[in-house]
Amino acid sequence: MRPILATTCAIVLFVLAACGKPAAPDPIATKRGIQQAWEAAANPFVVAGWTSGDRASWQEQMNRRAQNQNEFLRTR
């Protein structure tokens, strides 16, 4: 009885695994490769005072954005 049960379970698992959809590749990662967050293209939509590739200026801009979203500081 156990070999039949084991075989049935193996077949069920195989069928369920075959029904899965393969993961689609990330189109952005395959197109440009993996980039760090502070390495972006220089375009007119970046914030003034931020230079592409400079991690310190990127971190400063992220801190400013976080402080601008802080409701406690905005209500003062």
C-alpha cells in the first residue's frame, strides 16, 4: 500500500509543479543591468543639487525627502 501511496503523491506533485507558470525575467534588469540607486541617468527630471553617481548627495536628497514627509515637522 505504501509504494502506491508514494507513487501517487509523486505523480500529484509532478503534475502540480508542471502547472506552474515560469517566472518572467525583469525587463529593467535585463535591459540595463543592475545599477545602484544613486547611479541614474542625467535627465531634466532629477532634483537640483543631486549629481548622478554621487552616493553622498543621493543620501542627502533621500533624507530631505523623508523630512518633508514627516507630518510632525510639517505642522510646526
